[in-house]
Amino acid sequence: MRDIFEPRHELAKSIYLAFQTEGSKRKGRTVDAWVQAEREAVFRECLRQAQMRGLHALTMDEAAAAERYAYGSTDYGAKWTYQLVRLMAPTEGQAY
């Protein structure tokens, strides 16, 4: 069955899939453990994508803030992903 929240285009798709892959390992973990593992997996993918694409490399604090922004949303994973993509994008007049 297709995930209706999964982004169809890169950069968002890779970040979202990193979250989903780590999220599939929640069973048997404490909430604190899976939240930390998911943040780390998403953060690593954001760094990888930033290096490949010449984008802003986020800090862990920025990735965690984006996750908190999405928390509680029905489309939590997608909202988190799109917030990360926005933060990684170069601002007008600024080269990355």
C-alpha cells in the first residue's frame, strides 16, 4: 500500500525515507530511544544530502526544532521533512 504522505520528489523523498526506515524499528524501544534514533537518522541524511547538493548543512538543534514543529500533526513525517528542506535551501542572494 502506498504511503500517501511520502514525498514524490528528491530531496524530500530521501529524508522522509530515512525517517520511515528508522521509524520501523520503534518496537521494543523506549519513546526516548526511538525519538533520538529517528532524529539522528534524519540528521545524517540531511547532512549527506547537503554535501551532495551544496545546500545548508543543518545542525542537530535545527533538525530537532523542525521535528518539534511537526509534532502532533497527522502528516508528522512529511511536515518534518518539508520543514527540513526549507531550512536547507539557500536563501536569496546567499550561495551554499
